[in-house]
Amino acid sequence: MDAVPSEIDITDDGRTPLLLRAEAAAALCDTSLRTWRTWDVAGKTPQPIRIGRSLRWRASELHAWIAAGCPDRSTWQILQT
């Protein structure tokens, strides 16, 4: 696997970020940014958080989503209730 982008590198104080940009989310899933965006539009990723015009994904949610087998968004939302 290629080097992980700086967005998900451990911060100066030893913590990983709580929210990830699309580039970092794609890297976490070992896929390209273009594929990640395609998956997001198709509803195959967890729902991102919108902050202004920016989209972010919760790192903890992505880890749980991967552990659950990467279900589509609607299935994932049902599993979360």
C-alpha cells in the first residue's frame, strides 16, 4: 500500500484526526479519490458530515463501517440504529 496522505497521519500531539477529508477517507480504504467520490455519489459510503461547503467523514465511523464489511449507506444507517 502506498504511503498514507498527511491528512490521516498522526498529529504533532500523537492523535489521529477525528474527521477525514475525501482524500484521507479514500486512502484509508485503499482506493483512489475518484473511486471514493463515485462510491459517495452512489451511496456506497457512510453519510459524510457537511461543514459549510466541505464534506468530512468520521474516522471512527469509517473504521466501524470497514469492520462491518462496507455495507451501502442505507444498510449502514439501519445497522446504526
